[in-house]
Amino acid sequence: MYTKGEWKRGKTLLTQQTASWTREQRKANDGIEESMIFSNFSQQDQGKSRQLICTVARENYDYEANAQLIASAPELLEAYKDLVKAHKTKMGKSAVQLRIDLAKQVIKKAEG
């Protein structure tokens, strides 16, 4: 099983604490946050309810692409499961095509 809900890359939120930071401090924190993947990420509660899924090694030159792919994993899984279900239950061509189109959108998002 995996952590349910939308997964997102981290970002620096404007909070009472971060409002006093310099631009350089926010930029440095953004670099750290963007390498982390969270579920339950909400700006409304200033990120307090977020759950860390994983951290992508920033030393890897393509960490941003890896982080985007990992953040898209739940959507990719759901799109694939939906497509398989449509095939197994022999849904009509239009229903299958709709799921293929949705899967393509998710893949595009995952690829950045």
C-alpha cells in the first residue's frame, strides 16, 4: 500500500516565519523543499499537515525530473488501473479512448 492522496513537490510557503526571510534565504529553502515529495500538502494550514513521502538526492543532475516523476506516481497508478479496468470489462471504444487520453495527460504532467 502507499500513502493516499495527491503527492506534490515541496515549496516554501509564506508564513509568519518565512515572511521575515531574505530573498536569498527563501531561494535556499526552495532548493531544499523542491527535492522533497509530500502528501496532504496544503497552503491553508501552512504545510503543517503534510507528510514526507521521500527526498530526492539533489546531487543528481536530474533530481528535478526524478522528483516530478515520483510526485506523479499516484496519478500514474490510478490512470493505469483505470485503463486496465476499461480493457478487462470490455468498455466501448469511446470509454477506452477517454482513459487513454487521461493517461496521456498524466504522463505529460509526470514528464514535466
